[in-house]
Amino acid sequence: MNLTYLALCFVLGLVWILFFYIRKDLRKIMVILSLVFGVGGVLSEIVYINDWWTPDTITGTKIGIEDFLSGFFIAGISFSIGKLFLKQKLARKIKPKYSNWDTILLSAGFLFLFFGTYYLFNFHSFYSSLSAFGFSLTYIYLRRIDLIKPSLIGGLLSMLVVISAYLIILFFSPNFITDFWVLDNYWFSYLIFGIPLGEYVWLLLCGAFIGVFYEFIRGYRII
């Protein structure tokens, strides 16, 4: 049994615990977002296992507990990492106009573009991800200009952390990528330090989105 996917979750879990320990003020939100996107990790895997990667799970099933754990830990890291390194805090709540509609439109748009472009228009799951994240980030940035900078910084930092976790796993298991990823002749399959370019792009966009998702839907400012 190949346990490298579980090992990756373990490394990410250590980072999550560290951030959780340091930033006591963010703990409740970290847990909430991690649970939400942990479930999201499982749902998205229904699509990703068809053309992006096919990792081994500890249960021997196509979708396993690792999918929840990876989504759980990446979400918590993405939300907290920018605030940790830049010493940012959430300011008092504001009440943006149409905030409830913003939440509905953002969530519905993301889900429709991700699953719709894949199942209805036969997009590669990577392009489905790009369309969903692209729409969501554009929507957030147009509505909340103040979130652009923390979003981009958080996305970059979270990408670096997760890529570092990949490199740790690759050091001990050099076939981690070639065993799991579908490396077809796509530009995003080009390997950089042994990791597909698409992973860098996906992690950057995912981190940028989750990093300010709570602030956007709940109307908080970052100071």
C-alpha cells in the first residue's frame, strides 16, 4: 500500500497545528473553514480523479479520508498564513450592501463553473478549476478592492508551504508525482522541481480564494 498521500496530509497537518497554536484569535474560523473545505476536497475529488491524478488511499478506494484531510489542512493554512506572517488581524465587522446575495452568487457561481464546465462542456478538470477560481476571485476583487493584496499574498505564501510539503514527500518518495499524477501532454503538466506546473497555479488560486473567503462573506476587514 502506497501511503505517500497520507504522509503528505501528515506534513500539512503539522503546519496546520502550528498555525492553530500560534494564532489563538483565528482558531474558531480556522476550524470552520477547514471543515467546509474538507468536504469540498472530497466533492472536488470526484472530478479530479478522472483526469488530473489518481492517488492511493489508505482505504483502497478512489476517494478516501486523505481527500478530506488535504482539503481541511490546506484551507486552514490558506486562511491563516497571510495573517500570521504579516501580523494581520480581522477588524470589526462591516455590513456591505447585498452581502447575502454576494455569498449566494459567489458560491453558486463557483460550483456551477467547476462542475458545469466539466460535466456539461467536457473541460479538463484543471480548466474547470481555473474558471471557478477565476470567476470567484474576480467577483471578490470587484466588490472588495481592499482584499486584493491580502488575497494575493496569502495565495503565494500558502502555495509555497504546500509545495514545500510536496518536496519533502518527493525527497523520501521520488515517484510520488509520477505514480499519482496524469502527466499528459499539457502545458500544466510540465514539471518544475519535479512538480506539475498546474499544481503551482492551482495552489496559488486556491490559497488566494480561501485566504479572504471568510472576510468577504462575513464582511470583515483585515488590518
